[in-house]
Amino acid sequence: LDVVLNLPGRHNVLNALAAVAVARELGVDDRSIQHALQTFAGIGRRFQCNGELDIAGGPVLFIDDYGHHPREIAATLEAVRNGWPERRLVTVFQPHRYSRTRDLFDDFAQVLGNTDLLLISEVFAAGEDPVSGADGRALCRAVRGRGRVDPVFVEDIETLPAVLKDILQAGDLVLTLGAGSIGAVAAGLPHALEPMAAGNDQS
């Protein structure tokens, strides 16, 4: 059975194989399976394309993902690398919960180094009290200590557009990750950065 997927990443291939197996078990015909997989565009905040911004030299692509666990982040980073190997990957991560950041701290520090440029915001608390040594600054230091990337700390996620304005280059892919308020900020990035668009740069 030949199928076409519109979603990159090994994890999506595995999900599609599972869907094919279930559909065949239920007696769904091959043509319907092929059509369903070819037209499936994913779900909100799971590898969601928020658009492109044409700046001088080439477009910047914006992708948002709900991933907030190291394994999810690793799979998403791999999918981006495989799908757009020629682009510089600018990853923005908002940790979700101090307790999760503390418990998976080393895993986060390891996986977040697999990008070209990394921005880390303060933890989205989700009602938790801060945990010493498990905040955004500490995570930045831990990633930096591994020597692969030098993260930029973004104290207030609402200031992300202003921070990106000074960082982005033509052809970049901006990947936003996290389960907190970063999703709303990510959705507005193409519009917020519109002054950077080719012909509109006011700097």
C-alpha cells in the first residue's frame, strides 16, 4: 500500500503505520486509507505551521508544537532536521512546570542542544511555586555547559517577537515548543514580525 504523508518525522510515520493496521483490521478499503492519510494535516499545536514571513534573502518559516517532554522534543527536532535540513533551526522552548523541569532537568539539557540557536523562557508555572535550580536561567546554564549551543534567556515570553527581530536571518525555521502560554505567542509571530518583511524593514 503506497501512502503519502503531509507530516514530517519518524514518529508520524509510525503513527500512520498504526492507523493503517487498525483501518485494515476494521475493513477500511485501501483507497480510503490513502485518501485519509494524504489529506490529514495534523492537529492543533502538533507540528503546526503558523506561516512564513518573506524577508530579504528568503522566507522564515514558523512551526509550533505542544511538545514539553524531552522525548517529544527530540522527535520534533528530528522531524524538523529531516524535513528542512538546509535551514538554520531557531528553537524557542518554554519549560512547563517547575516540578517537570526539575525531574527531567538533565534530559532537557541534553536534547535542547540539538539545535542551531536556542531561546529558553522562564518556566510556565501552571500554579506551582518556583523550584530552586529548576528555572529557565538554570536550564540555560546547563545547556551552555554541554558546549553545543549558547542559549538566550527570554525572561518574559511576551517579549519574544522583539528578541527574534534581532536574531532572525533569511531562511531560518523558528520552532516554538511548550505547553504553556508560548502557544498564543507563537500564533502571532508572523504578524508581530511583519515589519521585518522584505520591503517593510524599518531599521
